[in-house]
Amino acid sequence: MKKIKNPYLNLENYNCFGCSPYNEIGLKLSFTLDDDTVISTWQPTKQYEGWQNIVHGGIQATLMDEIASWVVFSVLKTAGFTIKMNISLHKNVLVTDGIITLKAKLKSKKLHIATISVSLFNGKGELCSEGEFTYYTYPRNVAVERFYFPMNDYELFEES
């Protein structure tokens, strides 16, 4: 398992709600790569509740969308954007159940369209939510020119 480095940390005004460590109210996610699966863990707090002690469904969707984007970055080695989400919330995710684990994997890619599957597990290891995310992916040169994607392979997302 390899830690995925975030190459955007030194980018001026970098404030992504999902992965920037500088966003005061953000999720501050970080990621690891295990073969072709991107993994993240996150400790929910009361500020992300919907109903009492339940992690808001929109926050769950955001967690899943964010990790899917890191599959695009670290597995497909380009940038892209979400064009479709299909999410199933099977079981309430309780804040008091502890650390959430997310796992995401590329399901398919055809031309510029990538489909990514994501699973969200509560602190007890129970599958609570899952989703299928469709991304439009850019050619690498466009990702470099327009989205600050790392130009050289050694700058890519895996830490040594």
C-alpha cells in the first residue's frame, strides 16, 4: 500500500472542500493506493450530521465523489470531472461508530468516460453506502495545461 501525495498542496488558493488540509470546514481527506484501489479513512464529527448522530447523506455523497476523483488522478493519471452519480444509502452511518473507510476502484473506461465504483463502510466495518460515479476525463496534456496536473511522471501522486 502506498500513500498518495497531494501535488496541489502548494497551489495558491487551494481550498478543495474534500481534500485540502487548509479548508477550515472541509473533510481534509488523504488517500492510499492498494494495487488499483484507492482507500481513505475519515473521522466523522457532529458538524457533519443530518439527523441526530447520523452523517448527512450529502456528506456521504461528497466523500464518495472525492475519492472517485482520486482514482482519476492516481490510477488514470489525468484530471476530470463528475458527470453522473448513482448512490445507494443502505444503512445509517452513525457519527459515534467511529472512523469511516472508503474504497474506490475503476470499473471501466471507454474513450474519455470513466466509471468508478465506491464503497463506504462505517467504523464497525459494515457496508453502509455505495455508488457508481461517471467522470469525463481529459487527455493528459489538457489536465497539465488547464488543471495544474503534474507534468512529469516523477511528480505524480504516489509517494515513494
